[in-house]
Amino acid sequence: MRQWVRSSLSGFLLTALSVTPLLAGQATTGNGAPSGPHYNLHIIGVDKGKTAAMTGSNRHTIFVALGSKNEALTTNIYLTQGPFEVCDGNGFDLAYDCDGNPINVAGSNKYGAVFQLPCDTATVTSTSTGTCPSGTSESYTIWAEALGTPGGSATITTCALDSTGTLICSTNNKILSRGNSKPTFSNVTTLLTTLTCTAGTTGCPCVSGTCSYEIFDNNFQQFLWQYDNMGLRNAEIRFYPQS
């Protein structure tokens, strides 16, 4: 049985069998993901909403609405800046950050789950501002795969709320689809750590053309992942530190 131990670096998980530093291009045979230390997160789709408070624990799971192939159900996963941690694993009730405070934007408490992660210095140089705000920052890559019964899918889109609480979502997103073939990981780093929008779009601060913003960019009040689920029961997301 594989055992996991917590690293002293922002909650990254290390396998007991392998603690070799991650190398560029390094991959595990067969599943497409890099090998080495990583933080593991599962997004679980369920038929019925959870009622238990899922805050203040060491969990690595977030529960969201399941949906179906004919009807997508959306759950917001709010993002806060800090060491990797599931602050609130219940996507069906009020969202609380890792300090136990409700996610409140423009005077309104929000419903959804909450995940904490550092600003990603691996992608920040490609954004319009080119810098991380003060707070926890690390260099890492993100890899995702669809698990569970074949046939389901989900779309993850990086979004944000502007100063008025208006939602704006990136023009780029990731569709996770569980087909009949063996699940494999794909690199979703840029898609989940940046928001791309076009000037003139409501809520987009871009002056001209198309701009890309790092999550936690100060142009926005609150970042989130919009999880549109069409029957995907399990999505696995891994966060790998870069040297």
C-alpha cells in the first residue's frame, strides 16, 4: 500500500517510495503525469448535496454537484492565497476560508468550496502584470485527469469577481472527459493559474487586445474555479513543485 507523508514545504505530499526532486520532462510511465513529490486533490461529484461542515481538516477532497450528460451543474471553488490546503470541502453551502471566515464579495457571502494555493511563479511572467502579490508564492505545475465511470465530463474555468462582484471567466478552460480508454494526466497549469480576457468585456481590466492575469492579481477581488459538471464523479488534480 502506498503511504503518504506531509512535506514541510507548503503541504506538498511526498510518496514514501520516491522523494526525488522533480526534473523537467520527468514522467511516470503510463499515466502522463510527472513523478516525484506533489499535492493531491480530488474533486468528487455527488448526486446529493453534503450537509456536514468540511472545514478545518486535513482533507484532500472537494465535493461538488454531479450533473449529467444532459444537464451541467455548476459549483464554484473559491481560491485563496497560501500553502496548499482544502479550506472548505463542501461545495453545497456557504464557503469559508482557512481562517474560518466566510468568502464575502461586495457585501455578499458566497456558496461553494474553498481551495488554498500559492501564487504560481511558473506562469506569472507570462501575465499582464508579471508579478505575484505579497503572500505565499511558489513555482509549480498542475496536472489533471478524469476518473470514475466512463461517460462523464467536467469543464474547469478560471474566473474572478471584479470590484462590483461581477463574474468574469477566462476565454480558456479545460474539459476533463472520462472516455473508455485508460485515464491519463494532462498539463493544465496555465489554464488553472491564469485568467485570459479581452478588452471591452464586462469586468475585464484589459485596456486593449487580450490580456492574461495571474490568480490573485490585484485587479480582482476574488478568484475561483468554475466547475461545470456533466456526470464526472472523480477528477484528480496534482500540484508538482518546480526547482
